[in-house]
Amino acid sequence: RITITPSKVRVNRELAPQVETVMEFTPGKRYHGVYVTPYGPIPMELLTNGITVSDDEELGRRALSIDYSMSLKGLSESRNQLDIRVLRELKENEHE
């Protein structure tokens, strides 16, 4: 699940019921959380370098691009680009 607000983007990644990884992206800020894997949880830190949201109202599409750096408990550090295209937004009280 992805939630986009004017100040941040929140991603909830569900592996199983009651088992999820939450990632929050706020430009210029660090987020500390836990990355849940099939091998167990790993402490993580995210630094959001930038977020771009663009709308194409004519086609009813929204594009989201997040540039971020991620560190997993000192085991791995990487700079990443997450690009998502939303084809249709759900209305409140509408189910997938």
C-alpha cells in the first residue's frame, strides 16, 4: 500500500498477515525502521534525496519517483530510484 501526502510518501509492504515493512520517504529526512525479510528483520535507515509526483489528468494517471539512500544494519548501503505509475486511484470506501 502506498500513501502519498504533500509532505511524505509511506509504503507498507506486507509479507503475510501481521508481518509488514513500513518505509517513509520525506525529502531531506532520515527514517529508521525494520526491513522484514523471510530470513528475519533487519534494522534499516532511509534518507530521501528527492520525491517527484506528476499528474496526467487527461489520462487519469499519476507518476511517482523517489530517489533515496538505504542502509541495512551496516551490511549494505545503496542509492535507489523507485518509479511507480498509478493507473487509477481508489476512492474512499472503494475496495480493490
